[in-house]
Amino acid sequence: MLQVLPALETGGVERGTVDVAEGLAAAGWGSLVASSGGRMAREIERAGGTHVTLPLATKNPLAMRRNAARLARLVTEHGVSLIHARSRAPAWSAWLAARATGVPLVTTFHGTYTHGPLGLKIPYNRVMTLGARVIAISRFIAGHMHEHYHTPPERIRVIPRGVDLARFTPEAVTRARIARLATRWRLPDDAPVVLLPGRLTRWKGQALLIEAMARLNRPTVRCVIVGSDQGRREYRHELDALVAAHGLGGQVHIVDHCDDMPAAYRLASVVVSASLEPEAFGRVPAEAQAMGRVVVAPHHGAAPEIVEAGGSGWLFTPGDGASLADHLAVALDLDEAAYDAMAWRGMMLTRREFAKDVMVRRTLAVYRDVLYDEAPPAEIRWHGPPA
């Protein structure tokens, strides 16, 4: 199998590529990955695969055609049976290579790509729907593909991203790791903690959570917003000013990138996703539930597929600070037995539907579906939008 993507630096697409490479090797299948390289390229080799460096991040049409010829040579030289494209620019090269060599193409549709003025980018985006099978990372994305690109339901397979349960499990986090984070973030002992992880960018909704904390008006509750500004210093300054304007300087902590997110989740009482725009999947709710934490997330995108409203957490009205504050209050007021029951339900849901091993198993089932006409598991078929 040949997986194709722009680069292997960091991110959910890259992590999924490495996970599938590992799963292919474990199943005894040859695993080849082509990208422009990056810090995660070595992980492909450690996973038992082979990485080939090609300039696949380019969007230059001539370079994309040259990449198509290079990929076709890889297919021939390595006896590739199937190409799996994970991003638009390299997908065009992969599609041309698949046509030239006669091997089937599978694509993964990772997001709601922008359409551009007058929909001019729709033809460019459409390559992600040209696979013999098209993997959507959520039912929300499956519906988006069907609505905007008219992708036939029978070609769509829904496979959410996978959480590494070896890392994101409560048993793996010691009290010492949690205590170190609490000390670093200067959190008082036994204070309830509301956590929002995610890079500092406006659409992630950090400002909305600050507004909700002001509405909540509980001085004993601490809020930690964790994520790198990635050079967005102006937005960071806006958030600092908003905290000061609401008089929340002692309550709301904005901290840089955290290198121990499992401990951060365990430190939290409630984990928040506050995205203003619908997310294609949403790794934060899934990881938080895997760590036994109750989640509050917006009622749009894929969040309703991850968070069982009233069962493993709550879904608030997107972009509504009052709704977020109300649901935070309910979550923070849970007694221990009710909290543990919800946390357990979230853990079981995540382990059943969003574990890395589940994602890998379902992806290999798609490959067998294409290569051997083997019926896919019922849970990954998409039968179209609700009536």
C-alpha cells in the first residue's frame, strides 16, 4: 500500500498515516509512504514501513504532473496494489498515477475545504472524492461530501480518527505528573479546573470560554487555556486584555504548548471544546473522554458523534457564551457518583469507536473492500443523510 501526503511534520493526518503504516506492517502488508518529509518521517521506518521523499507539498501544476510520474514509477518498482491519498495537491498526482498504472485509489476527506470566491476551488477539492472508496473522518464530513460534491453514499466509508489508548488512558498517568503540571500552572490544591486545549486561533473559541467564565461567576474555579499562539501574538494580547477586562486575572491562565496532555486532561474537572466553526472530527473531546473526563462541546460538526449529550458530557449552542456557562455549571455541580458514571460512559464510547486500533482495522477493511470486493463492516458504511 502506498500512502501519499504533503509532509510528515505534525498533525492528525500525519499521525493517522503513521498508525496505518504500523497496522499494515503488523498485518504483513508492505507499507510505503511518500511525502516531502519532516520530523515524523522516521516514525514510518520505525513502524515497519518505507518512506520516500518527494516534493508532494507543491501546488504547482507542472510539479504535480512530475510527481504523478514519480508516483507511477514507485507503483511499478515496488509492486504497489493500492494508493491512498490524504491531501488535495498530492491527491491529484496520486490520481494521475493511479490512472497511468491501473491500480485503485482510496482518498480520505479530512475537512470542509473552503470553496473560494464563486466556488472556484470546488473543482480542485473534488479530487478528494475521486477514490474508488472515499473515507470520511466523521458522518458530518460524509454529509458535507454528499451535499457539496454529490459523492455517492455507496462509495463513502466513515472512519473517525483514532486515539492512542496506550497514551491516553487514566492508568498511564501518575499523580506526580499531575502535580507537576498543577505546580507549573500555579493552580491551588482541590480547585475545580476547566481546560480548553488547542492552538491559539480565533475560531477555536478561547474568547468565548473567557466570556463564559465571566458569566459563570465562580471565583474558586480555575480555567486553563493551553496552546501555542504559533506567532499569533496579536490574538494572544486580545485574550489577555479580555481576561483583564472581565477581572479574571486570578482565575484564567493562558499557557503555552503542553508536552503532557494526558496529565493535563487528568488535572481537569471539565474539558471544553469551544470551536466557533464546525470541526471535521475534534480530537480534544475524544482524548478527554478516553482520559475519563466529562466534556462540554458545541452542538455542531462532528462533536455530537463523539459526545453523548447527557451521557458523556453536554453540547452547548455554538458561539453562545451563556449556553456554554450554563452547561459548565451543570458539569461542575455533578456529584462524584454522577461524574464517575458519565466519565465511564465516555471512556467506553471512545474505546469502542475512536481507538487507534479500531481506526486501523477499519482502514484495512476498506483496502480489502477495494482489492478483494470483501464486504466492509456495517459500522463504516454511510447510507446517506437522515430523511
